[in-house]
Amino acid sequence: MKNFSYFFKEGVMNLFTNKMVTLMTLLTVIVSLLVTGVFQVVSSNLMHISREVGNNFEFNIYIKDSVPAEQLNAVGEKIMGVAMVNDVVLKPKADTFTEFKDKVANDSLLKGLSEEENPFRDCFIVTLTNLDQADYVLGEIKLLEEVDSVSNNLETSKKLSAIEKKVKLYSIIIYVLLAILCLSIISNIINLSIFSRRKQINIMKYVGATNGFVKAPFIIEGVLVGMVGALLSSAILSYLYSLLYSNFSQVLEGVYLLPPIPVFLELLVMNAAYGILIGGLGAAVAVNKHVKV
Amino acid sequence: MLQFRNVTKVYDNTNVTALENINLEIEKGEFVFLVGHSGAGKSTLIKLITAEEKATSGEIIINDINVTKLKSKEIPFYRRTLGMVFQDFRLLENKTVIENVAFAMKVVGATNRQIRRRAPDVLGRVGLSQKAHFLPDQLSGGEQQRVAIARALANNPNLIIADEPTGNLDPDISGEIMQYLEEINRSGTTVIVATHDKDIVNRMHKRVIAVDGGSIVRDDERGGYSDDEEF
């Protein structure tokens, strides 16, 4: 570690003595991070939206006619007590009846029916914290003695949660592929810069420098470029995202884009981690080819 | 201090036998010329000494270190016991004369204090104290080679290997470079010079080892370039 200040100084000096190469590497890092960053923002929003849609997905729980109106609140509490139930809203049969009558307006069939002859049942509208587990949760609810039946939209919910999972999986796969692609591009660019300094590396090796001693300044140089690239690309993306967000934030009824601040933070953390990784690793991979003298 | 025992080097990729069954002994404090035409095996011999290449068979012992058995991790530490001088000087263009010397010391872990004391001293030994803060391209070829010699001396090696050190220099400058090497030799450092330069070899009357076709064909205690050899 006593050499750290020397390595750091060399790394920084190299940045400035090879300005064109530094600029080229920096631009490549920025472009790479913009690509992965855009993808990251899009995929975290997609995940967020599919999660939101899932969380808003409603199941109807129909209650037996034999259950008196006074007990409905208690039944609601019971349903709420089932694991992974997010929210329970009572829809009394009187409301359903009125709605229905309004819809079909003057249908003669319903004209004669009074409140007492209401053909509908009391119903609870339930949303889940985890759509994935709908099968299990609805099964648990069905076990309650007051429950008559549950809505048969389970299949739709399964499709939705499958989409949510796929979005997540493909996001990760594409992100990793992009990351590997960028790493190889960066490594090649750094390789160019190191190639122009192979004489220096050669001399260092002849006077007895260890591989670590030769590599350290290059790695520091790569990490610095990665960090600067991460900051700049995060700033650019954050600016663009806040523009997007201020003009278009509501995707669907009740579903919004992720708010800018958490997106900025996530971008910064991911870009910084990734920028440092590709800068440092890219330099290490590239310099490795030249230290074997 | 330097021993080759039945050393053979065959290059893997081309299957060319560069050196065959070399036996050689150089004592501490000797000054040795290594002569031979291009492709004779001179360069390979030097590369084996600097551990740039590994012998196919046989043993090389230098300063009690078995060079043939060095792990790649140990090579840098071994090289610190050698001083290398090349035909093309190999100075860092973006560093001044004294920085070039300091760099060689920094690499082996010298402290700034040690560097401040030693670097001007070795520059003095090659007569370049006045030009310490010049960049290499502000110097003549002879001066650049003197910087390279100073750098080779910086870590106080007990063996200096010069590979065609006068190859790029005028005859009178070449003589000057050889004088510096001879002076270094006089202070006890072993010096091996690989060269084509007939005049120098003949003038200095040092031990001459001639290599041809991968074998040592001549080893004279106080030799010259023989007339029937066309190198």
C-alpha cells in the first residue's frame, strides 16, 4: 500500500498524457452505460408496472345468503386476516342490485323485484400483496364457512403474474448480456491505449517490476474513467427521465411510472458499480496480455 | 557467478533449436564479449539469462539462483539483480533523465529518500549530472545510452548485460560507452556485452565467447574477432 500514492499519481498522469485515448475510453464507457442505463430504467419501470397491475388485480369473494348483514364486517376481518391479502372492500348486494338495475334500465324482468327479492349476493373485493400466491390465498379464503364462492378470474391472474416473472427474468438476462458486451468493447478500447504503452510496460518488466506493480496504475486509470463515465451517464439519464416523468407519469388508471429520485439513486449505484467494474476489469484484462515478458 | 550446464533451447512454436548443449562459466568480476552473427543464438543466450525465455533442458545458475527453476512470480525479483542495457536504449520518453533512473528504483520498492541519494550518484558516474532534467529526446544517442547504463546501475546489480549497446552509435561514441562499461566492471560488477562491433572487441582484449549455429565455437581468455569468422 505504500505505493498507492505512486500508483494513483501515475494513473492520473496517464489519463492526461493520453488525452485522446482517455476521451475515447470515456465516451465508450458513457455510451455503454447509457445503453445499460436506459435498459435498466425501462425494465425497472416495467417490473414496477406489472407489479402494480398485479397488486390492483381484484378477486370477488361471494358470501353465502345465510350470513346476516350485521356479520359482514366480521367476515371482512376474517378475510383480511388471511396471509398475503392486501385489501378487502365490501360490496353489499343492495349496491350490486342498484348498479344492475341502472345498467339494464327498463328491463321488464326486474321491474317487479323488490329489495327482498334481490338475486345478488354480498361480495368482498380483495386485492393481494402477491399475485403469485393467488391459488393458495383464494384456497384459504374458500375454507371460511361464510364464503360461498370466489370469482373465476384466477386464470387471468396467473397469466399476469407469469408476465411479471418473465419481465423480471428477461430484464436480468438482457442486462447481463449487455454488460458482457460492453465489457468486451471497453476492454478492447483500453487494450488500444495499453498497446501504445507496451514499450513502457516492457521497460518496467526489464527493471524487475512485478506484474501487480505494472498493472496497478492502469487499473486505477480504468476505475477513474469508469467512475467519471458513471457520473456523466447517470446525470444525462436522470435529466432525460425527469423530463419524461414531468410530461408522462401515468401509465394506466392508478398505475404510475417510478418517481425520479429512486430512479436516479438506482442508476447512480448501478452505473457506478458497473462503471468501476468495467473500467478496472477491462484494464486488468487488457494489461494482462502485455505483462508477460 | 554464471553457469550454463548442458543448456539446450528449442523454440516451441517453430521447433528451431536455437542453442544446443551449452556449457559456460563466467566468474564474478569478468568482462565478457559475446559475439556471433544474427541468428547464431546470441540473443537466445541473453534471453535465457534475463529469464525472458526458459531453457528446454539443462541448468542455468546465476548469483546462486537456479534461473531454469524460477516461477514467473519470482522472475521480477531475480531481474532486480541484473542491469540491462539495450541497443535501442529503451528509456521512458515522457520522463526526464533522472526520473528514468528513479523509476527503476521505484519499481523495486526503493524509498524516496534512497532515490534522492542514489539517482544523482549514478548519473554522476556516467557524466550526466548536468543533464538530469533533460528529456531523452533532447539528448544524443550516446547520452541516451549513458542514461540507460545509469538506470542499469541504479539498483546496484552484480551483473550487467548489454545487448548490442553500441549498435546505434558512431564508432567514437561507441568507444566512450565501452569505457563506461569497463569502469563499472573495474568496480567489481560482472559485465556481458553482446556485440557485432569488431573494432571494439579487438581493441579491448577481453574474454570473447563466439556463438555459431547454437553452439559455442570459441572461448578466448584475451581474444579478438578472428579473421576467418564472418560475423
